[in-house]
Amino acid sequence: MEPRDPVFGPASASAEELLVRETNAARERILSTAYALFSRRGIRAVGVDEILARSGVAKATLYRHFRSKDDLVLAFLRRREQLWTIQLVERQSHLRGDTPEQRLLAIFDVFDDWFARREDFDGCSFINVLIELGAEHPAGRASIRYLDNIRGIVRERAHQAGLRDPDGFARSWHILMKGSIISAAEGDTGAARRAQNMARQLIESHRA
């Protein structure tokens, strides 16, 4: 059986393969570090030097992977969509409901669990970046797109549920989602349950 290095895999890996792995590992350290800092403290409060110090990479390495801090912010937002929008909100709420209506309401069950885990709760990065950097900034424009992707999940479930005006419904529903996140940031850990009660009324008002 071919011996394996615990970090890099097969001992017979070529120098080129090892370089690719090292390069990918460095990029991941940078992005993971930036993700943890940006999601908690915002964009402007986190400098490149802090990211370098915490990730343990050289400045040249960072700029080889990300041409600018703005590029790193955009990569952070892409990862946020994967980890938060898709893996947390969409998938977890899907698993908690058997019908489109149940899966809509389950979004707030997911939020309720999230709000209760204060060490994990870091608000909505898309809202935060949009407010911090503005709608004309590349990251602000990206945040607007990612927010619309969230509404897209709601629109599709509303359509599957046979509700009237799925787009208008999704926009109203998203207000409840965003409002509950802001309330939770204020310390209201019951915000998701309150929003869910209003969400039930919204569903009733959109029945065909």
C-alpha cells in the first residue's frame, strides 16, 4: 500500500501536485480568516495586515490569490452564500418541513435555533455589507444579488404552495426575515417566533 503523508497525501505526489496543494491551503487560510473577521466585525474594521497576521501568510501570497481587499470581500460573500443561505437557511428549513408551506415556516425555526446560539449568531453579512459599503460598491451590488437569491428561495416555495403573487409574497416574507435578524442582534432571542406568527398571517393573506 502506498505510504501517505498526513498532510499532503501519497508520498509519491509530484512536486507540482504538492505546490498546488500548498497553494490551495494558503488560499483557504486567507479566506477562512477573512470570513471569521468580516462576518463578526464588518469590512472596514478589518485590515489586510490583520488578516495576514492571523492567517500566517505573506502579503505577496494574499495578493497572488486576491488582487485587492475588494476581491477578498467578494470571495467572502460567495462563501457566505454557500454556508449561510444554502447550507443553513435553505437546506435546514427544507429538512424540517414536508410541504412548501411548512418549509417556509421552518425558516424561522432555523432562525430560532441560530439566534439562541449567541456564539454562532453573526447577523446577515449581506445586509451589513450593503449598509456599510453602499449599493454602488462592488460588494454592495453583490450583496443585493445575494439578498435576491434568498428571496428566490422564498418565491419558489410560495409558487409551489400555490400562493398568490409569489414575488410580492417573497418581498414581504424577506422583510420578516431581515427584521427578525436585526431584532436578534438587539438581544431579542424570541424574534424568530414572533416573526413566524406574522408569517402565518402573511401566508393566509396570499392564499389563492
